[in-house]
Amino acid sequence: MCNLQTSFAGLQLKNPIIISSSGLTNSAEKNKKLAEAGAGAIVLKSLFEEQIMMDADQMKSSDYSEGNDYIADYVRAHKLNEYLDLITESKKVCDIPIIASINCFSDAEWVDFAKLIEKAGADAIEINILALQNDRNYQYGSFEQKHIDILRHIKKVISIPVIMKLGQNLTNPIALIDQLYANGAGAVVLFNRFYQPDIDIEKMSYIPAHVFSTESELATPLRWIAISSAIVDKIDYAASGGVHSPQAIIKTILAGASAVEMCSAIYENSSAYISELLAFLSNWMSEHDYSCIDQFKGKLNANDREGITIWERTQFMKYFGAKN
């Protein structure tokens, strides 16, 4: 009998499948069904700093400037209380770790929010700091430093694990991950996915592009997990983006991940797909004589003699399909 348990950010998961922050996880009822279907953990729908500020701005009035601060505080408190209720209610009906999610771009309100989230019963907090850096006067490294500053301040006031979900727009993920580990991060998730915009050339309007990820997107987190887990090996990793199949789960673990975050594949196949994924993983482990996840985790990361040249290669040196 294979043991599918894994440790992620200090949390003990019964298996490596984490349902990522999305509309799938925005109610206690949905989360209960995901837990019953076999998920190892759940990341709740994110609390967005940007959305809170937008909602507050829409309610402000130029005629009553003295009341605008009150309106902003009310909107913020209302949104936060809704989120705290989601944590509390999800914990009542789920027997797996419940991870709160904060999507922020400033180092302001989140320390107080984090304390309330911990008090509500969340098992961990996932921090998302996703933003395009397009300021002409941008100071190199300031975006990475923002990750460190927010993490450091939150770690001072809470004891539950903090997970950092990173975007792909980083010059050197390794250097940042090393600093996040040094400042108390329990795990990193590679990578957060930007909203995908597109243009309708007939209607001359903006439209969303691919809402769901595709399997081809796995290549990027796979590469960086393989490299990162070999260099910064004291922190846990999870892959996000492109994890659509049981084979993809096995690949990410071989590259060095402890878990995967899944969303699109569950949307497309329903929560029933989780049991199929776990059955395949268990059968594969049995066929390869692995009794637990740790026995093959990182087996093909950049510490492998051949892996280091494969994962760090940036250009083809030999084309696929060449004649023997």
C-alpha cells in the first residue's frame, strides 16, 4: 500500500493535490465536496487588496470627502468579515488544511488582516504579490524586496506557515527564494498566472484570452522547481500552472515539488477527477517500487548529473527529430 502523504510548509497533507485559489474554493459547501473527493488541502478564493480599494473608490463621493475614509473602512471590514466567515465555515466541514490567500501589492493593511485570518482558524496563509513592473523609473530589485518586506512583517505577528506564491516576472527566482526562506517562508509556489488579455478585432474591444491553463504551461514551473529545489533545498515547493494530468503530478515531484496546486483541470473534469489522479499516482508508485513520496521527490532535479545541463539549458543544441 503506497503512502501518498507529503509535508508542505509544515502542514501534513494526506496527498500532494492542493486545490488552488479560485471560484472552486469560494464557499464552505464547495470546499466540503473537494475535501470529500480526496483533495490534500484547499487554498481559499483570494482576498484581493486591489478589489477592496476599487469597491471603496466606487462608493466614495466628492461631495462628502469627510465620509470617504469611513466608507473605505466599512468596505474593507465587510470584505474581511466575509472572508473570515469563509475560513471559519470551511474549517467546520473540512478535515484537511485550509489555506487562506491574500493577493496584495502594498505593505500596509495585511499585517492586521493576517492576525485575524490566523485567529479565524486558517492553517496557513498564501501571499500573492503579482504586478507588472512598468514604471520607467523602476529601481531594480524593488519588486523582489517588496516580497521580503511583506513576508517579514507578517511573520512577526502570526505563527501559522506563510506560503509565497510567485509570479514569473522575476529576474532571478533563486535569489528571491533564498531570501524568502531566510525570512521565514514555509514554502513557495511556482508560478502565479497573469490574467490573459486578448483583442476582438471585429468588435474592436478587449476580451479575456485563455481562462484555463494548458498542459504546455507546466514547462516553466517544472524547470524552476528542478533548479530551485537543488540550490535552496530547505524550503518546500509546489507547482502551479499546467498541472492537468497524473503524469504532470509525478513530473513535478520528480523535479523536487512536495505538492501541486490544481484548478483548471478540476474545473474541466469536476472534483471526481481527484480520485483518478490519486489512483494513477498510487499505481505508478507501486510499479516503480516507491512506498512514499519522499523516495522519488527531487530524483530528477538539477542535482542529477544530466539534469543540471538539461534544466539550465536556454537554447537547443540539438533539434528533436534529427536523423540517427
